[in-house]
Amino acid sequence: MIDFSCKHDILIEDEDGTLRPMDEPFFASELIAPGTWKIRSDGDASYLVEGSNEAIVIDSGYGAGSIRDYCQTLTDKPVKNIINTHDHFDHTANNSYFEKAYMTAASKELATIPFPSFEGIDFPRDYPVEIVKAGDVIDIGDRPLEIFELPDHAVGSIAILDKKERILFAGDEINGAFKMINTSASAVKEQFMKLWERREDFDVIWPGSGNPSPVDVIKTYLDIFDEILEGDPGTPGFGFDGPGDRKPDKPRDTEVTIFQRYRARPCDMKLDKGKKDLRHIKKNGVMVMFTPDNAN
């Protein structure tokens, strides 16, 4: 068991205002489709996907306690392995609870490196890894899960297509609120086009953070990418205060450190509101952020 006890004096505030020590396990689940659960703990959302032979977890979060043990209470199929949509710590912290982690080669190099707010906790990084790439299929029994590579938010990002329940699990690469381009508009457009060509295979996109989106959100993003590539300079500035239900928490004037459960912690934030010449374009309720350097 990963030992969070050194963080006992730090409090996590639930959505209802309840305060819990950071080392107290917390899990909640929502059935979103047959044999499919969204899991909330700390960090971004995880998902439990049940096949006829086994159930597999998508992303492990960074909360205290064994997410594997919790997921096993939801299904009578063995929960053995995990798939990581990308390397970031809020998706890979608890990988060591599983027998094996599926991820890309690029993700393996960076996975399970703790954020600053977890200093002092030992998170094992020597768990078994099986490398996946675009086109690979993980079969958990009558429910094949197909891998798409989408490296932008993170260098090794993937999306996972579940054709049986018609779901695309997109990690942090696609949600219905915003996207920041880190590579180039043309590269991201190419990635999204591959998904759009498969739009008949899924009805909904479940992201790492935020709410589910209809398939058509991909077309909205493609339209914005085209506007960027056609020379639209966008509107200067960051464009909003935070990503969906993961708006950054604010430092508090208190002797006790308190973090909100589903918000990014100030000391862990990577979004740079001071990024040079950051611009944004909004369309149909979504937003793309970019700089002139990646508007190509």
C-alpha cells in the first residue's frame, strides 16, 4: 500500500464541503454504460471497463488507497491490469497496484513522476509495462479496446475506442470545454481526422476531466484547427479561468493546507497563463488555445 501518512495534516475538501485528511481513501463511482463505471477519487477520472474475461481500469488517479481493490467491489470479473491514456501523475500515480500497465513507449519514460504536492510519498515506478501503439487491440473478453495515438497534451497520449458500448475514452486530449495545442495545429488536425473517420463507431466521448461530449465536438475542433491554419489570429489571452470541473484551486489564508478534491492544486499547475502570445478561438461552446509558434 502506498503510504500517504506524511500528508495526514493536509485536508481535501469534497464537493459537499466535507473535509478529509489527504491520507484517507475516498472513492465514488457512477455507472455510465453497461459494465462501465466512471470512478472519482483524486486526480482526473478513472474508468472501469468490464469484459467477459476480466475488467480493466483506465487511468489510476493520485488519491490514497487502492483503486484496484475498490474497482473489484464493483465487478465479479478479475481486475488485474490498467491502461494509461498518458503519463501525467494524476493518471498514473497508483499504477503499482496493478499486475501490468498498458501505455505507449513515450509514456513509459515519464509515468508516475510525482507532482510537487506529493513530495515525501514513495510511488513505485518499477511495475510491469506492456507497450501499445496505434491500432493495437486489448481484448478483455467480447469487448475489444482499440488504441489511437493522440500525442499533444502529453507526448504519449492515447484514446481508447470501445466499439461494443460505443465509447471513446479520450484522457486529456479531448473534452467538450477546451484544448491547448502543444504541438502544431496541423498535427492535431491529422489526429482528430483519424477519429472523425471512425465517428460511426462511437456515440460519446468520456474525458479525463469534465463532462462527456457528443461525437460532433470533434468536428467543432476540426473547424477551429482549420481557422488557425487559414491564418485566424484568434483573441489574445488565456480565455478562461480553468478546465471544466478541474478549475485550479486557490491558495487559502489558513494555517491548514486545504485542497479541493476535483481541482488542480496551485503548486502542481502546469497551465501557463503567462505563455508568450497565447491566443484562443471559441466556437460552439469549446475553445482552442494556441500560440503563433504552433499555428502551423
